[in-house]
Amino acid sequence: MTEILFKSKIISDIKYNLPIFIFCSLLTLIFFIHFFIQLISSLVEDIYYHLAQIGVTIFLTLFLFFFWLGFQFYGSYLIIQDDGIKIKKPYRFFRHKFIPWNSIKGVLFTDRGITWLTGMRSINFNTIEIFFKNNKKSVELSNIWVNPIREAYKWLEKYIDPLYISENCEFHPHIEASSQCLKCGRSVCSDCIEEKSIGGTNYCECSLCLFDKMNGRIRTVSIISLIFPIIMLIDYISGFFIPPLIYLTRQLNVSIAIPFLVALIILPYGYGLYFANLKRLSILRKLKIEFNKQSFILVSCLTIATSVSYSLFFLILINIFSLLGFLIYTGIYALIICKFEYPKKNSNEL
């Protein structure tokens, strides 16, 4: 019979989010019903019919988003049992995993500094990092939703040994280790580690983990950005697509608005990450650390594909001046993101 030793509680400030998001979801539901009634009514004029279609799409999406967001922390938990632990983290609604004790390599308790909680007050941001034997990625449990976190860590220490820094760097055995990566748990030297502080919260990860993480973000941004050019291409070639997109793309010119907003918001972020990762790539090569070349080639191809597709979009469907404006704005925005995400090293040689 499995015995439950500890079950996490949600910090009290987060509990206020549930009624707030429920109120927002009900408000958007009212607007959704209003536009839906207009949509099914045959008495409205054509322009109101198209506006009702957009309203239904927007407010249904917002309703589902707010409703999902409100229950995230209430559906999250950390349960410590005598045979292992169960984890369900926020923003992973359909995921939960059971982790037996024999698959865990070690745990680490960290104090990340001061962070703001829901805009009301500041707290000490503490985390528990759980490292696995056959996986280089850790699971991070913060004190925002695992409460009390120190009690949880004491229970974990009874079954798992804390992960300490070893004497030498795992990438460079002849150099003394000075830090520990919070993502993979490796003991690394000062050349291999990157440190930065965001809003008072401290992050310390090795260049290899950050390189893989940034590649994943660039890949996600690029794939999302390529959805809209593909939709327009299919709609242009075939002459029709699913009914909602017919009205959006042909009647209200949202085929121009959506890619324009995506280009302004998402694309420069991906380009900034890519430029920063180019520098990180040169650092990994100088440090003679092996990395996933196929992953970097893939994100490079996706970045080129987004650049070409959106450049053609602005050049062909609008004009050359819009293309120049897009390139200038994207370049400035990407440089700002690149400066923020640029590798921060303690060693001047790199």
C-alpha cells in the first residue's frame, strides 16, 4: 500500500487568481454569446455578420484561455510517497508523471533571490531542482506552488542525496569546478557557466543547456510564424479554405493583419535569440564542447524560411517601403533581444 508522506499546497496569493480568471472568462463568455446570436441571426447585415464571426472566434478563444489559466495552479501538485514522487506542474494541463526514487540522481535547493508575486508583494524565490540519472534536464519546483517548500525538501532529502559540486569541471576535467548548472546539474568551470538576474531572480546555467534551450525557442517561434504564410499560400492556390478563414482573409483582409502582427511581435524575438545563439555556438567551439549540430542546422533553415516568406509578403502584397520599414524595425528589435540574451561570461578570453 503506497503511503503519502507530503502533499504540496498552493501559496495563498495565487489562490486569488482563480476568481479573477473565472470573472474574466465569464465576461468573455457573455461577449461570445452576444456575437454568436448575431452570427446565427439572418437579419443582420453582411458587415455585422463578418464582425460577428470575428467576435465569436476572439471571445471563444479568450474564454477558453482564461478558464484554462484559472485552474492551472489548482491542478498542480507535488506528492511525495514512500515509493517515489508525483508531479504536475502549472501550464502542463494534461501532463503528470510518477518518478520512482531509483531514477533520480540528486536534488538541489536554491535561493534565486527576490521576485514579485502577482504584483502584490515580493517573496524569496526558492526552488527545488530534481535531476535524473538518464536525463540531462531537471524538474524545477518553486515555492509559488509547492508550499511549504522547505518541508518538501526535507522529505526529499530522506530518499535522495543532495547534488553537490564536484572538484573538477565535467567538460574540462583539468580545470576546477566553480559553479553548478541548475538545468542539468553538471559541475562546471567559470568558462562554461552563464549567470544573469531577471527581476531580482538569479539564473545560472551552462552554455550547452542554454544553447539547446534557445534552439527550442527559436524552433517554436519559427514554426508558429510559418503557419500564416502557409495558410495564405494554400488559400491563394486552392481558392478556398475552411469557412472562417474565407471571411477573415477575403472580406476583412485579416490575411494582411495577422502576419503583420506576428512579424512585429514574434519574429524579431526569434531573430534576437538566433543571433545570441551564434555567439554561444562560437563559445562552445572554443571550449571544445560537443553540441547538437542537427538541431542548430534545423533552426537555421527555419530562420531563413521565415525571413524569406515574410520579406516576400511585404514586398509583393504591400510595397517596398513597408519591406524596408519591416527590416529596420525587426533589426532594432532583434538587437535589443540579442543584447538581453547575449551570453554573459566571467572570462574575458571568451
